[in-house]
Amino acid sequence: MAWITRAELDYRPSYIAAAATAGAVMLLYLITLSPSTAMWDASEYIAAAYVMGLPHPPGNPLFIILGRFFAILPIAPTVAQRINILAALTSAISAGMWFLITERVLVSWLADRWERIAAGVAAALIGATAFTVWNQSVVNEKVYTISLLGLAVISWLTVRWSDDPDAPGANRLLILIAYILGLGYANHMMGFLAAPAVAVAVIMRRPQLLLDWKLLALCAGALLLGMTPFLTQPIRSAFNPPINEGEPTTWQAFWDNFNRKQY
């Protein structure tokens, strides 16, 4: 069997197949979508999103903003169903991202594109129908499908950056990744879970970037910019919404809320 050189490998992502996979997963989630809410955090977070309030610390401001947007969309009969659709949509898009990552990983293993597409579809569907993922995707338990989407997007961007870290504008992908990490933290602390993997990718592909202070400063700024949804909390809390846990209207209360001290 003739060896395939790196230059001969087909790195073109199958975006249409990825979109079709995400669409199929979304259809599955809509068919099995919960008609209402559930116990514990699900009801608290749906209610908090509806009134643009503050759920328990740290308040998950990115989810509240997105949840409020979906709560007022005329896409379902009830508020609970509308926010459940947010969970379904973010999880379905994540499935499309995992398809792309799987396809890329298999480039040097499977020569024919159709084989990689089939494997990507299988991987995405297996992940999307795993019990916990499926369960969280059809009833908004809290914030986890938005976190899943952030992790998937960061993983895909890291793979694309690793393919050509010396390309013009490659560093912009790292800055974008830092911004999404910040946004992820504004949704839930697990948004930072991808950071060590990104660091390992940089160390393996372009370790000299760790000494590029300009790039590091830009990434730090992008990270902080992504976390700015937290600044909405003292503003909204000052209006005394019906759900106002933590009530971060003073600096100390804001810091306690941010650090998840008990309310």
C-alpha cells in the first residue's frame, strides 16, 4: 500500500454534511422535546430567564441573556418549551461540531471522504443520544448545553489552528478562542475546561507563542471581554427583579456572588 503524504491529505471540512447532521439531531430533539419544565434547577433557571432575574450564584448571566431572548420568541406555546428549544439548538449545533472534529481526526486513517463522513455522523449521533446529553437537550436542566456548545466550538477552532499555526491570521483564532472561553465562564465555570487542551495544542505546535507578550495580552483582554455579561448583574439586580438571588448591588455582594459564596 502506497503511503499518503501530508500534502496529499484532504483537509477540507464537510460543512454541508455537518449541517445535515446537526439538523437531524435537532429534529430528534424537537420530536422528543419536553412540553414543560422539570424539578430543581430547570424551573429556577427558566423562571429567572423569563424575568431577566438572577438565579443562584454565580447567576450564569450569559444563559439568562440567551434564555430571555428565547423566552420572548414566538416559537412555541409556552416559555418553558421556548427555553427547552434553546437547549436543543445549542446541543444540536454541538453535534455538528463533533462531526467536523471526528472527520478531521480520521483524515490520515480513512482515505475516502465518504468513510470519514459516515464515521463523523456515527460519532455525532452516538454523542447526541448519550443519556445525559439527550436528557439535558430536551428539557433545559440549567446551562450545560450552552457550555457543551462552547467546548465544541473551541475544540474545532483549536483543531483548525493546529492544522496551520503559521498561517497569516492564525493568532486571531487564538484570540477568538480566548473570547469564547470568557463567554463560556459567563455561562458556567465549566466553560474553562477546554483551556488546558488549547494550551497543550499551543505548546506542541508553536511553543514560542508563550513568550509573545503582545498575543498573551490580547488573549487576556479577549478573555475579560467575554466575561462582561457579569456586568449586567448589578444593573439588573438594582431593579429588584422577582428572582434576585445574591443581590449583587454592592461590590462585596457582587464579588461574593461571583465566587459562589452561599446566599
